[in-house]
Amino acid sequence: MFKLVDSAVPVACWSCSIGHNDSTLFCPHCSKIQPPPGGDYFSVFGLEPRLNLDLPALEHEFHRLSRKLHPDRFARAEENEKEWSLADTALLNDAYRTLKDPLRRTEYLLKLLGAEIGDGLKSKAEKEARTPIYLLEEVFDLNMQLEEMRAARASGEADPVLASALEQAKRKFDLMLQTVDEELRDEWSAWDAGDDAERATSQKTMVALLDRRRYLSNLVRDVTETLGA
Amino acid sequence: MKEIMTEGRVVGIDLGTTNSLVASMEGDTPFVIPGVDGSNLVPSVVALDPIPVPMPAQGGRPTVTVGNSARKALIESPERVIYSVKRLMGRGLEEIQEELELFPFRIAADVEAGEVPRIQLGELRFTPPEISAYILRQLKRNAERFFSAPVTQAVITVPAYFNDAQRQATKDAGRMAGLEVLRLVNEPTAAALAYGLDRAKTGTIAVYDLGGGTFDISILNLRDGIFEVQSTNGDTHLGGDDIDNLLLAIALNEIHAEHGVDLRLHPGAVQAVRKAAIEAKIKLSSDSAAHFNIELPNGDSYQREIPRAVFEMLIEPVLKRTAGPCKQALADAGITPEQIDEVVLVGGSTRIPAVRQLVDELFHLSARGKRPHTELNPDEVVALGAAVQAGILAGASKSTDELLLLDVTPLSLGIEALGGTVARIIQRNSTIPASATEHFTTGVDGQTNVAIHVVQGERELAEDCRSLARFDLKGIPPMSAGLPRIEVKFLIDADGILHVTAREQRSGQAAQIEVKPTYGLTDEQVESMILDSFDNAEADFAKRLLIEARNEAETILAAVERAPESPAWAQLNAEERAAITAARDRLTQIKQGEDAAAIREATLALDQTTRRFAELMMEAAVSSALTGKTMGAANEELTEAVTAPHAMAPAEFK
């Protein structure tokens, strides 16, 4: 199922011609920069795929690699090295941006494992179309209140009762978000420690949790925007 | 030739809206390279020379004056002069309509939609990058003169909030000026570098950069010599220019209402009032009031006192526009004002006390016993930082070896999706270089083309974002709808400029991409606008220095030759006139020799002795522009003063 970096295929270094594992950014023999390796974001940092990461260590490694890879270090290098420095640094930055954020990290790992996660090139409306059944009633009520609130704003009236009802709804959804986050954290540890079967179960749970989270945070955003308008 | 190129110096250039500077490293310290007139600032003003001087070095190109002398021409022949061209860089015709109301830009009328606007200067037309190239060439020459060696590589700063097209236009300008642009650096980041060089510090810095025409705010983390930008925000059309325009509008309206004179009909007079407005603004940073005292064509004089309190009330709406971006940058960095350890002020407009007050409030500074950093000259700090970055790229110095700048893209990159909405593929504030890979397919059987529209911005609808380019993926093998899988890779490089590559995965065929930048010059156009290839011929460098030195000498000698015909000449005392004559004779003699440095030195000496004379002529020009005399008889008496190109007048306003 999970495909780790294929280290079986040696690649010859462009500079010293000695074969090396293709997941490396620098030739282990002559230290020259290499074209972007084919591995995943975790392998850029020499890590196994994991959901709990040591963030200070990740940042330290990001800085260490940046110093070596950044195009600023290759401003006067040959064209091919310049190009690889750019590609490698883009990969490093993309990897760091994804892994340092727990939610992006989780989505990324699940996608690597073949899950469909609700964004991609869809419009905002498409992404938000699915309302979970257990929230149908509350979301219906909330949308009514939001409409009323916007209408009241438009006509210049203040409606303190409505505002406080919305504040209350916001608090409630905020709490639900917190619960989702706690459940997600539990799943990270479960996945990290689990065997294949346990991981498969955990993945399903996480996909559902992420869907729910996205939906809730959109609700919270709408309420915040309407209240703050 | 390659050897020479790679061994050469890399200079740092601040290509500003109002002033431009060039700087370099001396050991571990950055410094600004002065121009021939000894001034560090080169006003970003370009004037087309009134009489085409045949110069072999120009390769048939029109000759222009850049800097202080061009600024003088602004009042005398405004139709041949352009300033604040940075506001037009990388922008389309429909985007610049607002600017046209406030600036005397004359855009050629017959430009088609999607074409780069051209500015009419006298009888000729120039694209904004060409105008910027003239400024860059002047800076390049100043550096070459200073080092007595060719300079072919540079780091150029841009506002952090510049979009892709504005960045590309700046790079194009560099190429036209004969400079290989090794990196575009964001101005606030450069300022942080200039400050951070001599302190091995850790902390969070906010850089508030309010320049002549642009506003940027950047928040950085500094740690172990790594400057990591967390977030940036800004407004590429907000700056000191807007304050000048406010004062100018008030003066023009009051003059019209109270004296029945519409100065707007006289571009030269408007520029003279604008100059008075700028002087008033500068005075109000130190004094509690400033005065307008302007003589009008009908003999009236317009008198107006502007107390600082009134000034502050006037400019409040302009300054307030900087608050939103600051708050957004803090929010994007995920921090509160209390978590900002230091604030750095950049840009001439941060000298205004009301600006400092606002910054203090935004970042809760005095409440925490802190003060913003203003130790480095706010006009120079960006150029100094550019020099540090140039040092980093050249890898020449130990002090810069440990430094590294990790900057971000200021605007989200997106693709127009169905229904005109935007699908974001790279979020704003992502560390650059950054990339994103997207897959596209066909909607109709046998379809061989897919059109992609790339936009930059934060709005939900593509039409509200900045259109960057339309890509046509061509040569897709005919297949059933939805079967082709075209992988498109978007890469934002370390300059913040987008590159796109595409590949059809099922057939393994590389899809061809035809890139149509929404606004911008093609490679061929840039090539055709390169100012002069002579600039790049290293072998001829010494010869060129000598030719340039002689040209400069001849220009000033010609002006001095005509000086006695000017009414200003009579205002000089005998001693001053004798000094000018002596300096003139010395230069005339030295000019015959082959020593470029000696010619420059003698030119500079003559320039210094004629400085008061130049000022007197300037005053005469201003007052005649205001009284409208240039249209009438006074024109004759002033003609010589008007056309005398004085290459090295001192800076009149900072």
C-alpha cells in the first residue's frame, strides 16, 4: 500500500558518475547538488511518514537545507546547477510548508495513501455543498439567522438578540471544532503506532474528521464575517 | 568574456518611485555609491534632451538626461520629462487610468488593449521599462565610474507587494540597461538585511516601508543569520506622491476659486506648485507650519499657511490606508503586535511625525518602552540592503556567507475555474521558490487544446484578481474527453516570477505551452529595446569611460559658454564669475588629455563653482513658469537658461 521511496534504483551522479540512492539532494560522494529526488515530502527531511513531528527539529533541518540549496548559493553557478537549486528549493519549501502545519500534513499523508480530500481544482461552492446529515437542522437554522442578520445590517438596524444568538452558535461550532481537533490528534498517534490494519481504520476516520472540520470552519468563518461586517 | 563577467562586482540597486540609488560592499560594510555630483540620490526623473546631440556611443538612440538636471527640465519643458514611472511598471492601459488623473503621464493614444502602454515624450514614445532602463543605466554608469571597472550584474529591489508583471517589467528594464539581474529583492526585506547585518540577533521584526509611491509591510523572523519572512502586505499605489497630490489639489483649487486662475492649463506651472507642495510637506516634518507663497500670472499672489495640525488632518485618510495591510500581515503571521520585537522604518515618508505616531499605535511601541529603528537613513537603507544581498550572491565576503534571505510571494496564485471563480494553487505568504502541480483534462472528444487562465490576488472571482497570463496547452493527442492527463507545473522562482511547464502524461508527450502574458513585453521586444550594446563591450570600457567623461565635460562647458546670456549671470559677483571662468579654462585644457578621472575631477570642480548660478536659473525658471511668462516675451530672455543642460545640479528636495 504505502510506497516508500524506492531506494533500489541507483542513479549516477551527474558530476562524479558514482551511483547513489535517488532520494538524495546532494551526491554523497562529491557533495554536488542533484536534480529533485522523486520521494515524498517526508523523505526530503530524511523522515519516515509520520503524523506527530518534532517541529523545532523540522525547522532546524529546513534552515540547514535552505543554506545549502537556496538559489542565492548558486547565483554564479552553471545553468544546470542553478536549475536544480531552484527546483530542489521549491520542493524543500513546499515540503516544509506542508509538514509544519498539522492539518496540511494530515491531508498530505492521506492523499499520498490514496484518499480523496475535498479540495483540488473545485470552486468554493462545490467544496461546501456537502452538509453532514447530523448538522442539517442546525445549519438550516444558522443560515436563516445569517440571512436575517445580513438583511438587518443592510437596512442599518442593529438586532442585539440575533447577534447574541449568532455569537452563541459560533461558540458552539468552535467547541465542535476543538473536539474534532482532539479526535484528530488521537488518530495521529494511532496511525503512527499502528500496524497496517490499524492504520487503514485510522485513515478512514481521519478523512471523515477532516471533512467535518472543513465544514465547521467554513461555518465559523461565515458567522465571524457576518458579525464583523 | 565569461570570466570577466563572473569575476565582476555585483551592485545593489534601489529603483525607487522618487529617487534611485546604487550601493556596494566595502569589506563587510555596505555603502551608497555617489553620482558625479557627489549626491547619493539620483531622482527617478528622465528628460528627453531637447537637441539631439550626435554621440557615437549612443548607437543612434535618443539621448536623455537622468536625475537632477531632468528634474529641472520638469518645470521648463514638462512635455519631455517623466517622473514616478514606477507607478506604470507592469500595468495595463485600463489599470493606469487613475494615475493619469494625478500624474502628467502622456500615454500614446493608439495603443491597443493588452499592449504595454507607451509614454509620449516630446516626439518619441517609450515603454515604462525603457524609462526605468535609462535610470538603471545612469546608476550602472555611476558605479562603473566609481570603480573604474565594468559593472554587469545587479540585485534590484522591488516593493514586496509587486505582482508578477511588475517584477517582470523591472527585470526587463535591467536587461535593457545592460545589467544581468541576479535577483529581485523585496524592499522591506532588503531594509531588514541592512539593519540585521551588524547584529547577530534573534527576534521578530516588522518593516514599515512608506516610500514615494508604494507601501509595504513585512514581518520577519531573524534567527542564526536566516531572515525568514513570515508575511507581507501592502499597496503598490500608496505613498508620498499621494500626499503631494493632496496638497497640490488644494492649492490649485484655492487658486482657481480665489483668484480665478486655472493653473491646470499650464503643466509647467502645475509642476512648480507641486515642487512648492513637496517643500511644504518636508518642512512640516520639522516645523509647526509651512507657507505657500506663489506668484500668479495675473499679478496676484497666493498666500496660504498650512499648520501642521491641518496637514495631519488632511493626510490622515492616506496614512490610515497603511493600517489595514499591517493588521493583515500580523494576522497572516499569526502574531499580535506585542510579539513584534523591533520595528524598522523605511522610506522618506516615514519622516512625517504623524506616520511615526501611527506606527507607534499599530505596534504598541511606546506602551512597551520601544522605539522604531531609524538609525539608517530611510532613503538609503533599501539600497544598502540590496548591496548586502549582492554580497550574499557574489559569495565574496565572510560576513554575508552566514546570511540567507527566505522571502515569500505576496499574492496568492490561482487558476480560473468553472463559473469564473478562482482555484488557489499557491497561497500568499508561501516561501519562494514555491511550486504547485495541477492536472487538467479535456471536456470534448478529440480536443487538442486546453486554455488556462492564471491570476494573482485574493478575491474569489477571477475577474477581480490580476490576470497574469493565459496559457494554451497545445498538441494534446486526440483522445476521448476526460482521458488526457496534462500535468502543469507552476513554479514561482526566488524573484517572485512565475514559470510554467506542462506534460501530457498518458502519451508522454510534452504539451506545448503558448504563454500570453496579459501585460508585458515579449523577449524580442525587450531585445530590441536594449539601450546600447556598446555598454557591454568590456574591451572598450576604458575608451567608453573617456568618451563619457568628455561628453559630460562638453555638456557643462556648453552650458557655461551660454551662461553670460542668462539674467542669472548678472546676479553673480565678480569673484564668483572669476572662479567659474578659471574652472572652465582648466576643464577645457584637461579635456584634451586621455585621463578620464582627471576630466571628471575638473568637471566636478566646474560644477561646484556654478552651483549658485544653477540655483538662480532654477528660481528664475520656477517663477516664470508660475507667472506664465514662458509663453510670452520672457521666453526669449530665458531660452538659453531653459535649454542649457546642466548635468549636475544639486538635489533640490529630499
